[in-house]
Amino acid sequence: MPDGGLQTTGETGARDGRGRFRKGRSGNPAGRPRGSVNRSTRAAIQLLDGEAEALTRKAIELALAGDPIALRLCLDRIVGVRRGRPVELFGELALPPLADARDLAAAMSSVAAAATQGAITPDEAVALGQMVESFTRILDAAHVERKRYWRGRLWWGSLTKKERGSHKPFGEEALVRWRAIRTGLPSE
């Protein structure tokens, strides 16, 4: 055994004196193989393999007889779980067109009203709220870009012809040059 009471085992690393792996090291670094099945699951699959058709037929018969659990099982298999639907809000609950920041508050209050009145589910309300929030971020990005553009225009107009020289008027390089001109330091 190596020093410190640790035993080395292949790629997995060292174990302590009790045979436990060091903290953060696994005895099976590759993990469980894909597609492997428990023994009990494998046994259940083998038992049901030959009876699948008969069990399906019986479930359909029970569903037709009015058994709600069998009916739900059959419908879930036929139709499947619905994972989203188009949300239609009419009248007072309709979302206003989103054109600028003033429309955001009205849109969110419309979503909240629709959720509280049961016109949409809470999950749908969350999704609509996230959509409105993403529109907010888009408006913020557009605003920052407009500010950057006009700041550049104002800066360029404030320079004398000598300061302007052959510089390109806008962009990050122009900002670095402007700082160099104003502070008297050479530009990078």
C-alpha cells in the first residue's frame, strides 16, 4: 500500500484504509451504461411481453364500459399530453400591440387579469410574462444603441477639423481616439 493508508485503483484514484473512494472520485466514472435495466424491470417486461395485446384490448373494453382511469389511459395514449396551445385573449383581456415601453404595463396587467379570471392557465401567464419581459430587453438594447449613435454624432460635431483629421467618425476606435485627444495621451 502507498503511504498515508491510501490504496490506488486504476483510473478512479485512491481509496482510504476502509476501502472508500476519496471525496469527489467515483468508483464508476463512466456511470451506468445506457439502456441498462434493473432486474425487476426486466422481469416485468418479460412477463408482460406476451400479454401486451390482451392487456391493451382489456383497457379499451374498460374505457368503453366507463372506467375513468382506463379512459384517461387510453386517451393519453391516443391524443397525448398537450404541451402548449395558442393563447387567444379577446375583449378586455386582449393584449395591446407592443410598440414601445408605454405598452408594457398594459400588456402585463392584461396577462394578470386573464390568469385571475381563468381565461389562461398560470403556466401560460408565465410564458406570456416572459415574452413581455423579452420585449423589454429588446427595447433596452435598442435604446442603448440609439444613445451610442447620438453620443458619437455629438462628439464628432464637437471636434475641430484639426482634431478630426482622417479619423472615422463612429465606433469603439473613435471613442479611444477621442479620449486620447482630450487627455493629450497618444492613442493605442
